[in-house]
Amino acid sequence: MSTWRERIDAMMTELQQERDELRVKMSLGKAELRDELAELDGKLDELRTKAAAWADKADDQLDDVVADAKEKATDWLGDLKAGYQKLRERMSDGDATPPAPPAP
């Protein structure tokens, strides 16, 4: 499973490749198109910075959610085990009558 950071990095690489292809085609193009490409380059740089921060934050939050789920599952499992142990101890102390065997 890839992290959000890896997904964002892959998208950024794809955008950069598209930009590079346009630059090659544009080398013969008009100055007006070059200006538009320069503007888009600035937006790409801004997006790269923001996307990296968002991806890192998403990964951190996911780690926190998984850790919380593990902690809760461990607590629930411990409670169940303790309850089963308590029943076992009561049965061995004679406090509880074992269930009758099933009828043939």
C-alpha cells in the first residue's frame, strides 16, 4: 500500500513530465504561450509544496488512527481475556456448576 506522500510524488512527476513535453513543443511557439507556461510553472511549484505538506499530514493522521485502533483492540481483547479467566477460576473453585452434557 502506498502512502499519500508516494501518491502525491507520482502525481507531481506526471505533471512535470507533461510540462517538459510542452516546453519541447513550445520551443518553436509564441512568446505569449511561454508566458502562460511560466505562470503555470509557478502554480505547479506552489502545488508541489502544498501537496507535500498535505500528504505528510494525511500519513501522520493515518498513523494516529491505526495506533488508536490497535490500542482499543488490545484493551478490548484484554477485557475479554480477563472475563474468560475469571469464569474459568470460578468454575474451578466450585462457584459455578458446569453446564449439563447434551442429551443423546
